[in-house]
Amino acid sequence: MPPASPLPITALAFDLGNVLVKVDHLRFCRRLAALVDVSPQEVYAAVFHTSLEPRFDTGRLSSPEFYRRIMGRFRLALTYPQFSALWNEIFDPMEDMEEVVERLRGRYLLLLVSNTNPLHFRYIRQRFPVVRHFRRFILSYRVGSRKPEAGFYEALIREAGGEPAHCLFIDDKPPFVEAARAHGLLAWRFTSPQEFKQELTRHGLW
């Protein structure tokens, strides 16, 4: 395939989970399920398919309140540090992505965009060096909105400055990519570090 014309990009907005770091929510569900008499799927449904996790992600529940709600829901007596460890230890490095981001940071404004909560983000910031390359952060719990809601993309566009079409949005979830495009952002779906590097090369973004 011939090289594409260089894109007029001044900013890159990277999703966090399964783009910059690997995330496995079922790891939390399996570990919690082992402590109570339910399946991992039941834990997932109770946490991620109710208002609990969305409210935590958008700052409507504090970390201590989220902890208390989970303990009450499953009738557990974990300490807050024990729960935090269980909740946080679901991430692994994404191969090659720190090197990719480090190479890009000198040429573009780098923004980190994520549906996340304070417990997860604090943990990731302490343990994954890739985060240090980013200058601006659009985090759902800070802006009170999460992808694919309009408020999230509006916050990103304000932080990116300039025209939305000059900001490239990278995310692994197709609905979030489509919502970004609907707001005028250039958007790619992330499938793998190798494929992403090939696209950067093809579009002259290195």
C-alpha cells in the first residue's frame, strides 16, 4: 500500500486501557468471586452493568464510598487497602507502547483520555512509566463525563486547542472512535502496537 498524504496533526489523544496498558476487569471479578459464593460473571454484572462503576468513573462516588458499596453488595469485610489492591491489580504493560509514545512526544501535544477512576489512575501513574510522557489528561472522573458522552469529547477538544480535525484520537472501542469522529476529531481504532506503528508510518506521523 502506498504512503498516505501526511496528516495535519498537532495533537494525539491516547486512550489508556488496552491501548497504553493492558486491562482485564475479569481478573478483579475472579478474585472477588473467590471470596464469596458467586461467579465472576455475577460480580461483573453487579459492578460494571449497574450504576456503581459509571458513577465512580464520573466522580459521583468517592473512592471510600465505592469501597463501602462493594463491601455491602457482597457482604465482605476487606479493609480499604485490601480492596484497593484487589481493584487495582488488573493492569499489565502494553508491549512497545512506551517507546512509541516517547518517540511522538517531541512532535505533538500528547493527551491521555480515559474512562477511569481515582484508584485506578493513581495506581497506573505510580507503576507505568508511559504516563509520564503525557502533558494533559482528560479523565472521566475529573470532567464528570465519560466516553461516548458528548461532554467527554468537548473537554478533550478544549484541552487539545485548535481545530478538532488536527487532533488524532486513538481508542480500542469502535463506539468511542465513532463518537470522536462525530465530534470532528480524526480517530483511529487501536488493534495492536504493530498495526498502530504501521499506520503512523503510512501517514507520515513519525
